[in-house]
Amino acid sequence: MGVRARHKGRSTLGKAVLVFTIAGVALAMAAPLVWMLLGSVRTDSEIITAPFAWPAVWHWDQWQRAWNDGNLGQYGWNSLAVTLLTVAGVVLFGAGAAYPLARCELATPRLLAVYLLGLIVPSQAAVVPMFLLLRTLHLLDTWWALVLPYIAWNLPFAVLVYYGFFRSQSREPEEAARLDGCEVLTLFTRVALPLAAPATGVVAVITALGTWNEFLFALLFVHSDSAKTLPLGLLAFSSAHMSDYGLTFAALALMSLPLLLLYVLVQRTLIEGSAAVAA
């Protein structure tokens, strides 16, 4: 009984330490976000005199000023369009490349390694070649100057995720579809890809987060307001309102809000998809 009691006490203590550790990490990660949201509804004098105080008056008009003065509507539309096109391309081409690798007997680990080489190449190393290629194709300063590099840069991760998922799944539904006369393309689009919804959720969310926040390619490949994304718009906005901290926080909050809503909506799908892929 004494041994069991000591073991139970250690187990309880270990769980308590784990819970407190997770709570501390979560608090440390959430604190800057909360501070930004509170700063977005406070005046400059309040932020300077009492940086961590609760707002005495909630100045929601700063969000409207930031939206209008920063042209965030145009930049937000550009970011949304680029992100949706990128996610669609990554899901389609990533799954299309991983499926034959996982199912075709002719595919070798070396072929998979060729795809995964993209995971170790830094984006800075490819900036000059991509700039020259996009200039040759007359795609600079357009959405496609961002969409195509983003798709290419996210494909290795997508192939890895889909490959692991397809390899772990049973072939029985696909064999049954073949017996019903399904061709390869129909088999992929109507059977394999719908069953890979957990992997698609992981790929879509990770790709969307990275694309929405990407800065380097956007800075180098576009320059007009008709193609600029939110990170570039916020750079110009913060430079013009460097001393207006409340307005800058409001612009940052407006940019972060869609990602926060996306995470809240898909967090369960993301966790379940990650567990399914890992299995």
C-alpha cells in the first residue's frame, strides 16, 4: 500500500507540474497578443504612462481610422486572394504528387527525397533566380508573383504530410472503387482525396498561416497597392504612424484577427488531422 501511495503521489505531482508548465507557456504566448489588443483601444498617453493598465475608455474608433488610413481593405483582399489560391494549389499538387508515391510500386524513396529537398533550401537562396524568372514571365507586381512561389515553397511539406497519410491508410476503398470501374483520376478525386481530409486540414491551415504572414517574397516581387499584401501595407502604415502607438496596435490587431478566428474555428480539425497523420 505504501509503494502504491508513493507512486500515486508522484504521478499526481507529475501531472500537476505538467499542467502548470503548459499553463505558463500558454500565458507567456498569449500575453503579447492580449497587450496588443488592449493597446489598440487605448490612447498614446495611456500606453506611455501605464503600458500594462486596463483601458479607462475603449477607443474603438482607432480600428476604423487604421482601416481607412492604412488602406487595409485593399491589402486584406489581396492577402485573402493570394492565400486562397496558394492553399488550393498546394492541396491539389501536393496530394497529386504524394498519391502515386504512396501507391505506385515504381516510386522509390529516392524520388520522395527529391521532393523533400525543398524543406532544407532557405528561401533567401532562391530569391534572385525566382525574381529573374518572374520578370521573364512578366508576372512581377501581380498576385501570381506571390502565388506561384508560395505554392512551390509549400509543396515539400504538403507532399510529406499526404505521403505519410496515404501510406497509413487501407487500400480497400480504392480497390472497391476499381472493381466498380473507376479510372485513376476519378479514384483520386472521389475516393483518395476525400478520405485524406485530415491531412488536407493540416496542410491547408499551415499553408494559410505561412502565406498570410509572408513578407520577404511580397517585399521583393510586388510594389503597387493593387498587389500588396497586409504585411507590406502594415510596414508602410507603421512607418507613417511611427509615433501613434494606439493606431499601430489597431492595424496589427486587424491583421491578426482573421488568423485568430481561423485558428479558433479549425483547432479541433488541426489537432485531429495532426494525430491522424502522425499515426
